[in-house]
Amino acid sequence: MYNEESFLEIGLHVVYLPAEMENGQLTYQVFLKELPLFLGAGASKQAALMQLTEKYLAYREKVLADQALEQEETEEEKTMQLAIDELLRYYDGETFDGFQLSDKE
């Protein structure tokens, strides 16, 4: 799992907020300086950091999935912009349903 040094290695800085009393217990809170929307809280600094790590990893997974989807869409658009001869060369001469190439049009 991530710890403070792991975040530093990827260019993110962990900020520890002062501990607060909630319902008679100390609560620690941490967030990332570069992504302040993610706040981890817990009964110990380690628990707060663990919660922050879980939130960051979920965010990172979503971002990577979005990037993969975007790249896939870009590849589809690129294929759609090819000329007929490029399209046939790209697909190695494979024919598609409903696709005909005739000289008599």
C-alpha cells in the first residue's frame, strides 16, 4: 500500500491536519496537496493515510480506465478517416458486411 514516501515518489504531497476530538476520540485527517478533494480520516494517522490511499487508488483506476476508453475512441475515429485503399490495407483486405468496391459507380 501507499505511504507518505510512495506519494512523494509520484509527485504528490500528503498534508496532515491537526487532530480533532470527535465523540471523545481523536480523529486524524490527511489530504493530498495536489488533489485536495480526497480527504482521509481515521482514529490514527496510519488509518487516515490508508483511507486516503484507497480513495486515491480508486480515482487513479477510474482515470486510467477513462484514458483507455478515450484512446480506443481515438483509434476508431482514426480508422473512420482512412481512404478506401488505406482502409483495405489496414484491415489486410478483409471485407465487411455490406461493403462493396466497384469501378462502375
